[in-house]
Amino acid sequence: MMASQKAMLHRVGLALALALLLVMPWLLGSYQLRLFTEAMIFSLYAVSYNMLLGYAGLLSFGHAMFFGWGAFSFAVALNHFPGMPLMGAVVLAMASTTVMGLVVGVLLLRVKGTPFALLTLAFNALVFAIGIKWHSVTGGDDGLSIATPTLNLGFTDLVVSHGPNLYYFTLVIVGAAIAFAWYFTRTAMGQSVLLIRENEERMRFLGYNTNVSRLILFVLSGALAGLAGSFYAILNSFVSLDAVSIEMTTKVLLMTFIGGTGQFLGPVVGAFFFTYVQNFLSDLTDNWPLIMGALFIAMVLWVPGGLAGLAAKLSGGRKDDDPDGTLAGLE
């Protein structure tokens, strides 16, 4: 098939997908719409994690510290600053997570491999401990309830707690964040991180500051995870320590691996797959984590590229993380 025909098919597919997303509230019941909204939020969380794992080759066991920090920052902003607008709380949560990512990144990115993974786990444990001990701010084990304010659009106030309104609000903001993440991976900075992953010594020889490039990616990844965390808080109108627990990191790791790290949309596929399969299995049995664990092992052993990688292989497509063949220059 000619390149122009493929491009046309991609445009048509994108248009149909957008049309389907716009009419989703009319196609789904209230519970299913909430589940779909949750899957969108986790899609952004998984995309942010894949920017570390898939593009920079950095395995993190503490990505939930950004997700949970964003969720708690959003809740604290609303509970401790009366009159805080909804978008103001979202921006504040994302900004605080960005600062946190910068501080943690400066400390962590001095190492790679196993030391990096273990240090992320340690930092996650530190943030979890802060959440427990700082009871006056975070609520400790009790968590924080949230009274979500209306969203002022200028001409009207939108009740975000209403299912369809929350869905469209999430679709616009989370969709834009995912689109920005996709655009970043296509920029020179995004491609340089990919090249550093493949051959860091040569990239240094060419004049790249590899530490700065990785730090920028780390901070951006944390900021996007914090944004996902704030929407998770909006969805549940409550934030607990579960948002910053090791289970939340395990969840995003499963989503990313099941969807596939080699395709940008792989984590999105994994997030939807995990959310719906978990929901289905949890209705059947209390032992659903055992089944999900067995599924993860099976994916690693027999489908290492994940669901998106399997689809790309069947269609004969190129790996999405190297759209222009730039890695060939390092061979």
C-alpha cells in the first residue's frame, strides 16, 4: 500500500475514533462511562511511565510517588485554600509534581540500572511515609475527601461531578496531555533520549548532555503522572494512601508491559485492557490479582512486545519508538 493511502487511512481512522469518543456518553451507561473515564486517566499515567521505561530505558519501581503526589496536592489545594478554582488546583498539583520531579531527578539520575530502580522504590516509600505521618495535611490513613468545585467556562459553570461532564473534561485535558507526550517523543529532544538509550557514549561524543536530556524527560514524565493523579482524585472525590502505594506502581507497570513499550499507544491499550479485565475478574473472584499476575507472566514469556507490539507485528509495521529510522544511525 502506498504511503499516501496509509496516511489517508490513518486520518480516517483518527476521525472515526474522535467521533466515537464524542458520542460515548450516549452509548454507555453511567457505570460503564465512569469505567471508561478511569481507563483514560490510567492511560495518561501509563504513557508517562512508558516515557521512562520505553524511551529512556529507566525501570522505575516508584512512579506512584508522582501519581499520588499529584492526587494529594490537588486535594490539599481544594481543602486548605477556600475558593480555589478547579483548574487552579489541577495546575497547582501539576506544578508541585514538576518541582518534585526536578528535585528527585537531580538525585536519582546520577545512577542507572538496578540502583536507579531501587532508589525510586525508596523515594516512593518516603513519600508514602510522609502521607501517613503528616496527618493534619494529608489525612493519614483516613485520606482526604474532596468537594469538587464547578468549572467556570466563562459563559456557564460546569458541574464536573456529573458523569458526562467529567468524561468530556477528562477527554479534553487528558487527551491533550497524551497528544503533547506523543509530540514530545517526535521532537529532537525526545529522539535524543531514545538515541541515548541505545548508545549513550556516542551521544556524548557528539556533544549531547545526556544527563540534562534524561532529567527533562524524567520531570515531564513526573508532571504527566501528577496530572493523571489529580484527575484520579476528581473521579473518586477522595484520595487515600493507595494512590502512592507500591500497588499503584505495580498497576502501571502491568499496564505498560501488557500494552507494549515499543509502541506509543501500547500503554493506552494496556490501561484499557487492565481496567476492564480487572473489573470483570473482580466481579467473578476475590483472587483476581493471581489471575492478572499469571496473565502478566504469560505476556512477558510469549508476547514480549505486548498487545500493541503483537498488532504491529501482524500488520508488518515499524516499531513506533523509531518512526523515522533514526536508530539506524547508531548501528
